[in-house]
Amino acid sequence: MSISADDIRREKRPNGGRYVHRFPDGSEAEMIYVADAADVAIITHTYTPPQHRGQGVAAALVGRAVADFRAEKRRVVPARQEFAAHPEWSDLLARA
């Protein structure tokens, strides 16, 4: 299964938001973030339903968020596993 950025919906909220992909079976994968400051996003949670794991869904969600955050000039407190697998995203890391 290949998921493109167009298959992912961003839902903004005043204090953050989520990126979500809905599967044909009705289940959803999501990545939730909190806007810690105007220029920092904290990725707090990623979830992929068990039946859809191992297909790169979480990476697609985080990849879409990375593109948006980069365009918005935001720094990121990362979802460690996804960022460890993508060193090309390291320019977005907020230092603690």
C-alpha cells in the first residue's frame, strides 16, 4: 500500500491538530501534535491500526506533517522513531 500526501487530511485546532488517513475499512491512522509555541510543534502520538501496520503509514503521516511544518517555519519535538529513520528531517528538530 502506498499513501500519498493527498490521502492524508490535516485537522487544525487552536492548540495543535492531527493528521489522519482513513482506510477503506473505516479505521484511521493518526498523528497528533500540540502547538507548544508559535514556531514549535510537539508530536505527541502516532497510531496505525494493527491490521495496517508495516505498510509505511506512520511514516507517510509524519512526512506530510514535516512538509507542512517546514513550510510554516516550525521546529519539531519529534516522534523519535520516525525522525530517527529520516535524518534528512533533522533540520526541524527543536532543541530541548
